[in-house]
Amino acid sequence: MSQDFASAAPAFAVNNIAAAQRPPRRRVLAVLSALMGFASISTDLYLPAMPTMAGDLHADAGSMELTVSGFLIGFSLGQLLWGPLGDRYGRRLPVVAGMLLFVIGSAGCGLSGSSTQMIFWRVVQAVGACSGVVLSRAMVRDLYEGSRAAQMLSTLITVMAVAPLLGPIVGGQVLAVAGWRAIFGLLVVVGLATLAALFTIPETLPVDRRRKESLLSVLRGYGSLLADRRLVGFAAVGGFFFAGVYAYIAGTPFAFIEYYHVPSHLYGVLFALGIVGIMLANVVNAKLVTPYGSRRLLHFGAIGAAVCGIALLITAATGWGGLAGLAIPLFVFVSWSGLIVANSIGGALQDFPERAGAVSALVGALHYGFGILGSASVSIFADGTPLPLAAVVGVAGIGCFLSLLLLPRARG
């Protein structure tokens, strides 16, 4: 890990951050990891409480699964705003605004009296949370490039994976001790703590590198980015994978807890197995991305996701293996995140260093847009069995693999 940061010194110099102003490198890693972790912690922490929340708010499973879809809508669209703002005004100011919005949305969730209110405040919460995620990726691009950026993203994802690893476990314990509303109170505290930590690191985008054109022209520029086949290809590989991951997030609380009668406090343990897989795969990716290249590892991950998706569909349709037959393919599927997410984002960012914020926002919006389709499909077709979940993950895995065809052969 210290070696990862050692090579960042030239990048800091390029960005004109004076040596006296540089914070400890581990602090940079910690803050960026916290910012990237907001997507996970905002959802994973309350997953064990979803069935309880459904009862208290007099809502069915489909309505509660839509709280995940609502979050993804806000998270997807919000990135399109924060990315250009980060390119124009620097990274820190938009993140501060976003964190404040996240705190307000989290408080609103904790005070909600119906599923409709919960969905609304989840959207608000997501719009704020995505500022940290999209601009932390841009900050990585400010400091690194090429395979080094993909390696750094893998390192960050590995570190911040502790949040979703502990999220359901902590959420289950908070639920047991203080009820589901206290979970959102905890998110308020996390948001305020991260906001304070942000001021311990410097701005990574100097004034002379900020884009001067109007936000409207920047928003129009998304059209030119979408015309780039290479960018769209990388975004599509990650997007289909996100569809499967968020189908997993929305569907497993009810598949495990209600269909297979797993106790709520043990759901977090099952969920953690997939996160451990993600962490291990990211460690492998960080080690192999330089000698083998991010493009080759992305191909391998997409193939693995397709195989796991097909296997899951077969076990769910036949009932073979019971809980294990459902859980094992699911956990292996999400583990491929370690090879897919960092490499797809790094590949998309590679050609646009001067538009890192906008590209990160567009790719993130597409990823979470696919996630909306995945989680919403699970809720729309919910029938009390794990089959809709398996079908969505299966289609997502196959789509992830087929999207490789969009990537041109050159410049692997």
C-alpha cells in the first residue's frame, strides 16, 4: 500500500500541491475511501431492516425494494450534475454541498412515516452521496493515469469495502438494539464525520486546470462523450454488472430472510461473504493490472460474471442446492466486481484527463442507471421466490460479457 502512494508524488507535483501542504498519504487514502464508500454504506446498512421497515410502514416487499431503486435514480442523475461542477469549481466545494444534502436526506429517511416518504428521502440522500463517489474517482484521475489509476481504484475499493462488509452486520445489531430509525441516525453521524475529514486533505484540481465554459455547454458535451465507442464499451461492461449487483442488493433480503428463513442478524454474515470476495478480487487486480493490463483482466471478469449468472439461473429454476445453491453463485458473481469495476472506470477515464469529472459522472450515471433497471426489475417481477432475482442477475452477467464486443481491438 505504501508503494502505491510512493509513485503518487510526481502526480502531486504536477497538480502544484506544495510539499508543505501535502497531508500524510494514508490520510488521502482514508478520505477517498470514505467518499467512495457512500454508495455502499447508504444501502448496505439498512438491508437487514427492510422486512421490519415494510411491516412498520405498512408496505409490501416490492415497495421496500423500490427504496433501493429510488436511491439509484438520485445517485445516477445526481452524478451528471456533480461531475461538471467538480471540473468547474474544484473537487472540494461540490463534495461539501453533497455531504450536507446526504445528511438532510438521511435524517428524512429516519423520520419517514410511509414508504412513499422513504423513497423520496432516499432520492435526496442519494443525490448528496453521489457527489463524494463521482468526485473521488475524478480526484484519483487528478493524481494518477493509465494502469496506475486502475491500480489505485482497486486499492481504494479494497479499503472502502470494509464499509459494506460491516454494514449489514452493524445494521442488524442497531436494528436489534435501537430499531431501524436509528440506522439512519447513524448515517447522519457518518456523513458529518466524513465532511469534517474532507478538510484534512488539499484540493486536487488547481484553478488553472479548471474548465471555464458554462455548465450548460458541459452538459451538452455529454453527447460527444457518448459518441466515443471505447468509452461506451467500458461503461456498458460495468453497467450490466451493476444491474446484477443491485438486483442482488434489492432481492437478497427477501430471498434469504423470508424465503429461506435466515434470521435478520445473520443476513449480514451471508452478505459479508460476497464483500470478502470483492476485497480479495480487488487485491488480485491491484497486483496483476500492471503486468497483465486492465483490459485483459476486465475480459476475464466479464466472462466470470456471465458464467456465474447462468449457473445462478439454473440453480434457482431447479431449486438445486437450496440456500447454498442460491448463495454461492451470487457471492461469486459479486466478487467479480474486483476485476470489472475499477478496470471499466479506469478504461473510460484514460482518454479524457481534462474532463475527468464529466467522464466519471457520465460513467457513474450509466452504471447506476443500469442498477436502477436491475433493482426495479426484481421488485416488479417479485413473486415470493428467488427466481426473479436469479433471472435478472443471469441476464446482467450475459450482457456484461456481450458488452466486450463494443470495445475496439486497438489500444488494449
